[in-house]
Amino acid sequence: MSIETSTTTSVGQSSTPQPANATGSNALGKDEFLKILTAQLANQDPTAPMDSNAFVAQLAQFSALEEQQNTNDTLTQMLALQTSANQTDAVSVAVSSVGKEAFYNAGQMTLSAGGTISVSATLASPATDVEIEIDDANGNEVRRQSFGAMSGTQTLTWDGCNDSGVAQPPGTYTVKVTATDISGKAVSVTQQSSGLITGVTFQNGITQLMIGNTPISLSDVTSIQDTSNTQ
């Protein structure tokens, strides 16, 4: 004989929907502040009510803080737009300058294989001794050369060799021109170089002109000339 069984569910075992997990938030806006304020007022001790002026002062302070935050956000957005516009203008100028000759403040320059480096030095006053110092990428001095007495604007050329006459490898070198007068006092020197703009590059969001293999920041460029006007 077979016995049939059936499954029943007792009333006490009825399923109830479970609430969804609450998601917390670190943001405290004006609405949240008002809810907290309302809850505090609703649950205060009737025999010792809290000072309502304190709540009003807190709300005023919160509103002022919120307005300040909104102002800061607006200023940040305006600054970002201005920066973007400046970058766009810089890119436009740089691209339109390709193929022209740039004159720039020369501090670091690139030496090509078997090449030389020339710097235009403008002296603020006549000097009895003008020197050029060449340092490699590690800051080591590889050449110090004296050019004697000079005045006005002169072109100084490094032949690419160290003090022993050994040709130096291609790379970026720091060029520094110094000058002294007859009394041994330093003479102010403005050193520049020039070259054909071959392209545009970007480093850390900054627009730079390519002069040969050397990137030059636009802030170091003193003038840009059309090569057709210099012929």
C-alpha cells in the first residue's frame, strides 16, 4: 500500500520580503540637513526644548558653506575652460609656426652626431672675458671655453668636444655663458639660439615647438620669423 504525502506551509512560516541593503552616502546636502533638523525637533524633550535659535544659526551656516562650495565649483569650471582655451590658442600658434624660424632663450640644447652648438650672447656692457660652460645631462662639466673680450651680440660655438678634444655623444647639454668686466664684476648676458620649427609636441599638457630634435617651450620663444623674410 502506498501512502501519499503532501507538503504544507504553516502560517508562521510565511515568507516576508526582505528590505534591500541600504546604501550609505558621504554627501550631506541641504535636504539631508533639514531631515536631521526635523528629526531632532520631533524627538526633543518637551520639558526641556532645545533652543530654536541654534538650529536657525546652524542652517544659516550650512547655507553659507553650500554657497561657498558652489562658488568654488564654478570658479574651478571657469579656470578649466580658460586653461582649455589657452591651450587651444597655443596649439594654433604652434601649428601655424611650423616651417618658420624661432628665436628662443637657450639653456638646454641638443647636440647631434658630429655636430656643433651655437649660442647668440648679448652682453649688457663690454666684457674683458666671456666664457661658455657645457654640462652633460647628469650635470657634469664637459667643456669650459674662454672667448676673451667681447661686446654687443656675439655668436659662440661649441665644437662638440670636451676639454681634451674628445667628441661628445649626441644628447641634450646645458649651455651657460658668463662674462666679467675689467674690474672682475659679472656682466649680464642674454643667451639665445634660433632654428627651424619642424613640428609641435606636448609634454605634461604643455605645448612645445620642436627645433630639430629639441623641444622648446613657448614661454622660452622670443620671436618667430618667416624664413622667406630673412632671405
